[in-house]
Amino acid sequence: MLSIVEGILFFVAISESILGVLGNGFIGLINCIDCVKNKKFSIISFILTGLSISRIFLIWILTTDGFIKLFSPDMYASANIIECITYLWIIINHSSVWFATSLSIFYFLKIANFSHYTFLWMKGRMSRVLLLLMGSLLISLLLTYPQAVKIVHDYRRKNRNTTWQLSMHTDEYFIIQISLNLGVIFFFALSLITCFLLVISLWRHNRQMHLNATGFRDPNTEAHVKAIKVLISFTILFILHFIGIAIEISSFRFPENKLLFLFGLTTTAIYPWGHSFILILGNRKLKQASLKILQQLMHCEKGENLRAT
């Protein structure tokens, strides 16, 4: 049985999961409807749809893993469960961060203003840049997946009669997680670089506006600010995501401490649902669609109240 505090954290984690599925499902649905209407699948629609789908699966695997650890810890004695969760986690987590990085680079190339030849080449060949990123994702998975297979098989051989996760030292588990997430760290570093370059572009743009003695709140400035807000929010939420994973890993040293694990799970789940709502608020098309749905819901609620009276 869970204590009151543990029950509250568990409720928060489940609520985050539901909100994440709803928010990311909304993003994917709106983009698919828009593509059907326009009969065209743009780069941004592909990125947002892929990001929403990958995060729905990410939430699913986080929730499933949490339920198993809380209510059926004996299942972790089975290496088959560990294999399934590990392999799915690698593919889904890499894909989610890849789509988020692609979104960051898309904003950067669309909004930033640099005269360097490399930037101009990338700006004029955005689809090729996306293909290069996709190649990086495939290379990352090809390097990581065999390593994960080896790690799982080694520990299955060494720990046939013990619970797999609990038999590892925490330091060793940290090293394994870092080695399995080198591709994720690489993509996250790219997002940080694009955010930094966008800030530089905004600073240069504002300085030019000062010199020309014109207003500050022009469309270019607004676009810069919105993109930077989205990228900074992604950075903060993704750091929290990693902190949550680190807390979950630390909880393996104290398997009886469910509170520590639930706190890590709650922190980890902030990223996939929180960033989806930030994207909805920062994207004009998604924001207008969400406002229309809210207006329709309010209208239906008023109609039901009138019929009830």
C-alpha cells in the first residue's frame, strides 16, 4: 500500500501522463487534419507530428515502467521485461529528442539571421539538413542498440536468480545510462547551441533596430522571442527530465523507498507533457485550434445548463 504522500505523487504522475497524452495527441491530430486539408505534408508538420507521437509512447513506457516497479517489482526478476523496456526506451527516447532537436534547428534556420556561408547553405537546404539529422539518429541507434543488447545479456547471465536492476551498483548503472544516452546528449547539445545562436541573432537584430532608431516590437523580434521561449522551456524541462531519471536510478539503492522513486517519476514526466502545452501556446495554428475547442466545449456546457433549467 502507498502512503498518503506517495499516493499524492502517484496521482500527480498519472495526471501528468493523461495531460501529456491529451496535449501531444492534440498536436498530432491538428497537424494531420491540416495536412489532409492542404494536401501537403510540410517539414514543420512532420516534425510536430513525429514529436507528439514519440512523446505519447515515451509517456506510455514511463507509466508502464512505474506501475511495474511499484506494484509488481518481482517482474524485474525476469530479464525479458528488462530487455523489452530497455530496447523500447532507447528507440523512443532517441526519437523524441531527435524530433525536439529538429524543431529547434527548424526555428533557428527560419528565424535567425546570419551572413555566414554555412548558415545560408543550411537555410536554403532545410530538407537536406533534416536528412543529415536523421542519419545522425540512425548512427546513434546503430551504435547504442548493440551496446544495450550486450549489457542486458551480460547481466542476465550474471544474475540468473536475482532481480536484475537491484543487483547493479548505482555508480555502474549511472555509467550504463550515460553510455546508452550519448546520442541523446549529442542532440540536446545541438538544441543548446541553436538556442544560444538564436539569442545572438536577437541581440544583433535589436542592436540594429537601435541604430536605425526604429521600434523594437517588429515581427522579426516577436518571432525571435517566441522561438527562444520555446527552446529555453525545452532546455529547462529536459534538464528536469534527466534529473528525474537520476533520482529514479538513485532509488534502486533503496528499493523500499517508494517515495524517492515516485518523486523521480513525477519529475521525469514533466518534460513530455509540459513542453507539449508550451508548443500549443507558442504556435498560432495550435493555439487557435485549442481556443476553438474550448469555446465549443463552453457553448455545449451552456446549452446543457439551459436545457436543465
